[in-house]
Amino acid sequence: MTPSAYWRANLKLIAGCLVVWFVASFGCGLLLVDWLNQFMLGGFKLGFWFAQQGSILVFVLVLIYYARAMKRLDAEFLAAKH
């Protein structure tokens, strides 16, 4: 496989991770906050929770996913190289 295919796969992974983080932080923390506030999580309104804690938690989960996905991607392209 070519280096350009590796970078294309890497950029696709990055774009997907950024979309998930954007939806969690901007979408749930700002745009959908009024609708989410009708639900409760741990005694707090869900919209408030996403704005304060949820987007950070989603960011950490996205980082863990990205690290594992890149490990698989690197192994796949390294195996194809040899």
C-alpha cells in the first residue's frame, strides 16, 4: 500500500473523531442544551452535564479510540509493506 493511502486513512479517522467530538461538545453542550435539560443525569440536567463534563469525557474516549485505531492502522500498513 502507498503512503498516500495511509495518510488518506489517517485523515479519515481524524475527521471521524473530530465529528464525534464536535457533536458532543458543540451539539450537545450548546445547540441541544435546552432539549437535553429535560433529562437528568446524576441529579443534574443533561444539557448542563454535557457542557461541563460530558464533552471532556467524550474527548478522552475519542483519544483512547484514536490511539487504538491508529495502532491497528499502523500494523495493517506495516504488514502490507513487508
